[in-house]
Amino acid sequence: MSAFVALDNVTHAYGGAGGTLAVDGLSIAVEAGEFAAVVGPSGCGKSTLMKLATGLQFPRTGAVTVAGAAVNAPVKIAGMAFQAPTLLPWRTTAENLLLPLEIVQPYRGQMRRRKAEFRERAERLLASVGLAGQGAKFPWELSGGMQQRASLCRALIHEPQLLMLDEPFAALDAFTREELWCVIRDLHAARKITVILVTHDLREAVFLADRVFVMSARPGRVVAEKRIELPRPRDLEVTFIPQFQDIVHELRGHIIKARQ
Amino acid sequence: MNRTAIIVRLSPWLFTIGLLIVWEASVHIFKIPVFFLPPPTAVAQAFVEFAGPLARNSWITLETTLIGFALAVGFGLLLGLLVGWSRTIYAGLYPLMIGFNAIPKVAVVPILVLWFGIGFIPAVLTAFLISFFPIVVNVATGLATIEPELEDVLKALGASKLDIMRKVGIPRTLPYFFGSLKVAITLAFVGSVISESVASNYGIGNLMLQAQAQFQVPLIFAGLVVLAIEGIAMYAVMAILERRMTGWAQRSGFAQS
């Protein structure tokens, strides 16, 4: 089976011909339905990886394929969430969730006809991440963790096949973060969606992912890859067993080497 | 309502009355002649005496200002969206606009008179020219500060530039836009009165110039008071409009504390 998301020997730079390379010789292949985590020192081109895989940027050299097709335009089958929730303050939380449906086809053309149905879908999705009945509130009436949950919902409302997460929990406190790990874990399990998670947090990567990729310092490329054999479903307790600690320790060794 | 709240409510009136009392008292204590600085009572007298001309001319000034302001809103909004839309247009127009804004508008009035004759049209155009700039700058700023992450979310879904403008750019620009209206309406008054004083037979600006020629100093001050009242009233209208349209942007307790 060929990979769902594949970057093959990709090189990319910003700022014209003389620009410094963000990634160089980056290859990564993520299977359909797989949960992949990408870790690395800061500035290693993790966000560039996100942009390349979603068709927001195109590589200088090398090839990017998503769902069996070469990427030469925004992929439209991806949902994205970032460290900042970036919800629109003038829309209620439920209306924020509807935003992707107002953009992406075929929903866009059906917006007027199926509005009530979409609203219901938004409320169901909110309920699935523990925000039942919060749809009518404005984002700024929600806590940071709740906003981030809503932001995840917005990334999922159009039922994307690929979910791209760029340090989505970095700005949250430790307990909220662990709660949201479980939210993501359950969403992934329920929807069999392909997830690529970019993170600085090794425990987060090991807890959630099927495979962890370690990137080198800039210009970034994959220097190590670790399959996480911990059985699913994983409970937060798993983060305290020796096997888990060993994996985190091993990955940490790779990162330290990558920083040098 | 507690004591502090009541005092805060009344304080604008108390301060205004206080100013008038100090003014009146100073004129009498220092024996300042009426033709130099008339006391508030003399200004009030002028209000009664010249009620007709004051009402007529203040209406003309208000009308002039509002038409100029309306033009500025339409043009400023359009230009702001255009400048915010394209880096090329931004780069090309910005130096020109800054240069244009640096020109004192009173220096433009003679040209307008040359083209349109004295009176209503130069006054409207001066009000327009002086007040569109802050609107353009604010609208463009609102568009320029869209979060790049949000742009990515929408672009990855295949959103066009127009989509992003409609769904994110314009709504998030509204607080900047309505904020700029408060500045623009005040400037519009400056513009229309300048033009009326230099090149018109109507309006408060012209009335004050004539009063000066006839040494009716209390009437000059009455003209100033009329302008202040009109300015405050229009500012209040803009502030209410701002709160109505963009309440979501004013949830901070900072200004209230």
C-alpha cells in the first residue's frame, strides 16, 4: 500500500533564490489512518512540512503526494489547527465551526439548503469534545482549553481525511493539555483519519502517535523514525510505565544529537 | 447607583459649568474688555440676539460637513480595501497618500475655488479631502493584520482571496473602520469651516469672519460654541454606531476601569 501523505526528497526555501533552506532532502511517508508525530528542535522546518503537505507551499525540488495525487494546489481534504485557536470573535462558536463549510465544496453550494443540518452537525461535534451546549457562546466567553477544542472541531467539521496539527496544545496548562490529548486520541480512533502532529512535547508525541519522526536542525530532514508499539487504546496511565519512559528517553537522545 | 457612580455621571456637566464660572469670574476680576474676551454671559446674549443667522449657518455647516464626510467614508472605505487587497497597490499609493495628507488643506482651497467657484462645493470637497485619510489607513491596517494561521486554514480549503476578504478581512476591519469615523468626522468639521472662512458666503466659518470684521466678538465665540456642540454631537453618533456595529471588539474592561 502506498503512503497517504508522502514527501519525497523535498527541498524548500523561503525568500527567493538566495534564501536559506528550510528543509533539505526531507522524506516522510504517512500511511492512511496513521497517527504520525513530528518532533525536532525549534526552527527545524516543521511548519514548512505542514505547508508543503497541505499545498500552501510547493517544494523547490522533490515531490509531494497526498491521497495518491501530486500536490499542485491547496489539498482541500485537510483540516488544520494551530497553537492559537484563531476563532473569529464576531461569530459564535457554532458559527465558527461552519466557516470551513462556507468555503469548501460541495458544502459551500449547499450552505443555504442544509444550514440547519450543518448546525446540528456542529453541535454534535462540539458535544463530542466536551463542549455540549456551548455553541451559542462567543469564543472569548470560553476558556483557552475550550477555545482550542472548538478550533479542533473547526478543523474536523468538513470531515477531512487528513488532520494537520501544529503544536495545538503548546499554549495550554499541563492538565488541560492531557485532557486534549485524550480528545484527539478518541477523535482519531473514532474517525480513522490520518493525523500529522507537529510538536515539541515528546510525551505528547509518544502518547498519541503510531510513529514518531525526528527532524534535524535547519535545514530540516528526518534523522530518526520510531514506531510506537504501545497497545491501543492508550490510557494516560501509560505515560508512567517504564516502556513509555524509555521511548521518550530514546527520542530525547535523537533530539539532542539533532541540535548539535 | 453609589456616590462615585453619580459623580462620574455628572462630572462632564460639573467640569463644563466650572469652566464657565472660572471664565466669567476671570473676565470680571481682571477687567478684560468684551472685544478681547467676552464673558459667557455676553456669548449667551449673542446667541439670543443672533439666533436666526446662527441657526441658519450652523445648519449649512453641518450639511456641508456631513456630505463631505459621506464622500470620505465611501471613498476611504473603497481605497482602504484596495490598498489592503494588493501589495502592489499599497506600495504604489502609500507614498502618494502620505504626501497628499501632509499638504495643509487650507492651501488646496484656492485651487478648489478656481475650479468650482466660491461657496458650497469647495467646502464639501475640503471636508472630504481632510477626512478620508484616517479611514483609508485604518481599513488597510485591519486587512493587513489578519492572522496568517487563519489565512492558512482557509487557503488549505481552497478559499480564494475574495473569500478570505469576505469572511475574515472585512469583518475584522470593522472596528478599525468605525474607530476611524470618530477621527474623520471631527476633521471634516475642520475642513468645512476652513473653506467657509476662506471662500464662502455661508456657514459658521463665514459668519465668524463677518463678525470679526464688524468687531462682534461675542458672536465669534457663539460661532465657536456652535461648532463645538455640532462636533460633540456627531462624535457621539459615531461612537454609538461603533458600539452597535462592533460590540464584539469592545469586550475589554480596560477602558471602563
